[in-house]
Amino acid sequence: MVATPRSANFRYRLLVIDDEPLSRDLLQSSLSGAGYEVRIAKDGFAALAQMRGALPDLIVSDLKMPNMSGFEFLSIARRRFPQIPTIAVSGEFHAPIEPLGVLADPFLAKPFSLDELVAKIAELLRDAPPRPAIKRDRAPVWVPRNGEYYVITCTDCLRSFSTPAEKSARVLRELRTLECIFCDAHVKFIVEEKPEAAGLPMTKKIV
């Protein structure tokens, strides 16, 4: 039985990521015509920004893109949203050789037919769980001080960046918010001067 894009008033939401405007617009138009709600993004960072507002039911991502490639984005999506099915597409690889290290369900080589893509989407949506809700109460990141800098890992794009450390003890253990320099997400964090301080797990020393 093939999953249809409509169920009562519900429309499956797709996120299409491609840095080529023509490909992006063509997929949006074709998949919208097939009955899906389609959102688009030009790269991995733009896709993560889209997903802060609403999660898709399925993701279609190109692999070769600037800023954040499809390889990196799909890896992040698999870690943060393992329940969302993903389709990787690319014109750089052709059967029987497929890209290594891509965390997607199927891979489709460009050019592919719309019927092939729609059939694969329907197959994945048939077995996928209901659309997940966004959890907005994400715990803050604990950040140790490393000399004159804090190294912070963004909870959205999972990239790390540094920021100068304040010298005042007032900021320790205060909940703070900083904008990620890569994806503009707001990262909540707490500064901890010593990793072994009370309330933090200690690393066991191996003798």
C-alpha cells in the first residue's frame, strides 16, 4: 500500500535542501504539485534554521553544498532527529558507486525522475513515526574555562567556537546565552571554572 501525501486535512511536510536555485525550485514545485507541503533551504545552516520553527516529516538533501555540506547536515540530522527519514541526492556519484559516509536512508543519483523520488518518499513516510514535536526546553551546555577562552559547542549545528572569558567570578555558574557564529542559534551555557567542581561528574583517573 502506497502512502498518500494527504490524510484528511494533514499534509506531509518535506524539507528540500539544495544550493542550486533551479533544482531547489523545481523540486519545490513538483513535490507541491504531488500534494506535499514543501519547504526549501540553500544549505545545511539554512535547513537547521528552518527546523527551529517546525520539523519536517522527511528531508531531501543534496550532498555537495557550500558552508555546510549535505554530508555534515545529514550527520547532524541523524544524531539530533533520528526519527526523521532522509534522502540524499547528488550528481557527483552514480550507481553502482555510492558516496561513503553519508547518513541517509536511500541515495538517488541525479538526474532522477520525479516518479522515482515520489515513490521513495511515499515508501519512507509509510514506515515513519508521526511528525515529532520540537523540544524547546533543551538543557544548557556546561563550559569549562580554558585559559583566556571558553570553547562552546553549538547544540544546533554541533560546531565548536571560542569566546573570550570574563575575568569576573560573577559569571561562573550563571545561565548565559550566546549566538553561534556559524548558524546564529542561541546557545544556553553555564561557565564552570573547574571541571571537578561540585555538581559535575568527575573523570576517573586510570592508574
